[in-house]
Amino acid sequence: MPEILRGVRRGLEPLPPDSAQRFEALHLEITSGAVTEFADAGADTELFAEATRPHLGKNWLDLPWFFAEALFYRRVLHAMGFFGEGPLARVDPYARAKQAELTPREGLGRLCKVLAALADASQARVHQLLLASLWGNRVDLSYNVATALGAYQGNAASDLLIDDTGVVVQRLTGGAGKIALIADNAGTELLMDLALVRELLSLGKNVELHLKSQPTFVSDATREDFIGTLACLEQTPGVLRALAQALNAALDAGQLEVVTDFFYTSPWHYPQLPGELVRRFRACDLVILKGDANYRRLCSDAHWPHSTPFSDVVDYFPAPLVALRTLKSELIVGLSPGTSEQLSADEPEWLVNGRRGVIQAWLP
């Protein structure tokens, strides 16, 4: 967290004096102080004030980890003056890092390779694009442990610990219906997600793309990132421009809808879903949850035994779901007995280094 905070500050300099003071105070608080209150003009300020009250005066290292992360990224916005009227109002502090992914040698080049290799049959294409969407989650700018693994790799079948792709493909190619995709990172991952979305639209699906309402977790995708990504694709001739044109046409026709909700930047877990999202998900044939943070929320960020059946953990969810996630935290369920122990013996960092992933479904 201190390293991320320093990087954000460097990227925003020269800072207004009041922002500089708030950055100094936040750095001191997370490194040696106790949790304090904050107030600004954000629509979620009271949400965070209520969630923070039980933890006021505690050391940050004593906080529940997901809550600490959500609070930290919200406090970064407060420190810079994101919700004010100054020069940093509504400025994405992570924009430069995210935009670096939209270059021919990075995300765009990776996407071109994926699209060039697509099969002719629709089920095979959906299968390929699910894998591309999964492994795109390796590119996470907030997590330097996983970054050490290297760039996106599109075909790592031996690293797929749980593979429910077959039943998911059947659900996704089974005629008209509605799919929600809860995105994670901008850049490479969002590009792969958009290729999957375009394929689902071509199969007659209506798609909701759920994005963050404001910057968080460095590379998490916001509505503004989606708009910028489409603009970048439109400026790139060939298959990438065609992808953007198809997505824009679906937006105009109402077949594709972009959804944001403050839940996605809150410290809440999925058992605490607000009513509006419950209503939306109940109307879906399948909800696709992307990334490690969504998986943690799905499992209430708890230390379940690794062989706990996935259905035992997620059966509260209001719709069938599939989690596409590369492992960057010490949490997983649904493994066969003994698998966790063998993985730990072979590679002690397997839970957190981002190498392995799951395509894990609950289809009641």
C-alpha cells in the first residue's frame, strides 16, 4: 500500500497543497498510525463512514484484509481531491498505468493473436474466449507478486486447477438469454472480456457489462476505461475496429448495457448484495465474475478448507454463476482432497503468484 501510494503521488505531481497534506497524513496513518475518519463529497462517503466506525483507532494491520484494501483505495481518492472541485477532481490516478496496456505490443497485440486463432464453430470459439478472458486476469497492475510471473499467456491448460468450461460453454451457447459479466481489470483483461462479449452478442445474448463507478485497485476497469478502450479499438484498422463497431452497434440497440454500482467499490461481500443488483442478477441466465477480488467477495474472504464444495459456499447467490479467476490470495474452494497439499509441496507460492486459475461454475 505505501508503494502504491507513493506511485500515485508521483504521477499526480505537482499536487495542490491540501492534497499533499492529505497524502502525507494517509501515508503516516497506514504505516504507523491508526484508522481515522474522513469526509468528502463522494456519493459513497456515508457508506464508508458507517463501515469504518467499528475500526476507528485500530492499526491498519489489524483490519480485515478486504476491508483494508477497499478503504485504502477510497482514501486515495479522498487524499487527491477526486470528489472536490480542484484540479484533480475526477482525475483517474491510475490512468497512465492502464493506458500503457493499450499499445500494439501489449493488450492490443495479445487480442489480435487471440482473434486470429479463433475456431469456426461457435462452441469452440466461446471456449477459446473464456480461456482468454481467464488468463487476461494475470495482468493486474495492483499486484506485484503476480506481475513477476510475466505477461499474459494465452494457453496454460496445466495451470487450470478447476475447469468447468464444458458446462459453461453449453449454457452460453444455448440460445437467447441474458448474461452479466462483472469485469475486473482494464487493459489486456478488459480487451479479452470484450471479445467474449462480442461473441455472446453474436449468439443472440443480451449482455450487461458491470464496471467500477470510480477508480480502485489500480487497474480495475471503470466506465471511462471502457469508453477509452472502445475509442482505441475504433482507431485501429482491421479486426479490432470491427470489434469496436460491433460493440457500439449493440450499445445503440440496447443489446449491450454498461452497469455501475457503488457495491463494486465498497468493502461489502456478495452475501451483502444490494437489492438492485439482486434484481438484475435474477434476470440473468449466467453471471460471469472476473478476478481474484470478486472471488474473495464471493467466498466472504474467509479461510475455507480448500476442499469445501463450491456450491456450499455460493448457494446464496441469486443466479447461476461462473468465476474466472487467477489465484492471487490465500483462498480457494472446490479442490479435490489432497490437491492443495500436493500443490503446496511442489510450489509454496501457488495460492498467490497468479500462475494458476479456475473456471469454476455453480449452475443450480
